[in-house]
Amino acid sequence: MNISSKKRNLIISAYLVSLVCGLGGIATRVDAQNAIATSAAQGANQPADEALRNRVQTALHVDPYFYDAHVTVAVKKGTVVLNGFVFSDWELRDALRIARKAAGDTTVVDNLSIKEGGRQ
């Protein structure tokens, strides 16, 4: 192998390394941009989720026949989740009815338990 072919191989190797590093840099930038877009989309949903949570929680609280002291409302990825406990099967159904009415087309998940014999 003469000097010119060694030099040529070195130049080709350097070019390939820079090409690979450059593509890696592009991939890293694209990944970072996707992460920022995903974060922004989640951030954009936070006010809507909070408004939905407040609407359902308020509906449960203002209903004159439902005792909501042991029920909490959370919204996870646009789905309403009811947590806590109620004192009867009737109150469980009432909580779900009120929450579904306030949530509109949004899914309501029941994580409530019934604590029989409890007092309000």
C-alpha cells in the first residue's frame, strides 16, 4: 500500500465517521424535538384536564343529595377517575351518574368502594 492509498483510506474513514456522527446529531435533534412536542401536547392538555376535574368535583359537591367528603376526582389522560368511598350502593350509583353528567363524553372510571354501616 502506498502513501496515497493510505491517505485516501484515512480521508474516507474520516468522512464516514463525520457522516455517522452528523446523522447521530440529526437523530438526537429530532428526538429532542419530538420530546418537546410531546411535552407541549401534554402541557396543553393539563388546563383542559384541570377544568374537567374541577367541573366534576364541583358537580359532586353541589348536589344536595350526595355526600362527597370521601370522594376525590382525578383526571388522567382525559379520563375522569373517582377515588375514595361511599356508604351505599345507591351513593355509588349516584356518584357515577353525577360525574358522567358533568364529564359529558369523557370516560368515568369507578375506583370507589362501599363502606357499609358508615356515617356521614
